Amino acid sequence: MKNYLTIALVIIAIAMIFIGVTAKILPPALTGIGFIIIAILFYDKKK
């Protein structure tokens, strides 16, 4: 289950970073970076 959550967070993060960069607005890009950090924490906690 945590694998699916981690994969979903990474996909959402990539999408948000892409939207933020293409639209040249900062908040979605920062949220995407935050999602990547959360995904890394979930992945590390699983070990």
C-alpha cells in the first residue's frame, strides 16, 4: 500500500512541478517539491 502511495505522490509532484514551470507560477512547483520530500520520507520509513 505504501508503494502505491509513494508512486502516486511522485506522479503528482512531477505534474505539479511541470504545471508550475510551464505557467511560470511558483506555488505549484513548491508544492511538488514538498510532495517529493513526503514521498522520500514515506519510502525511508518503510525500510
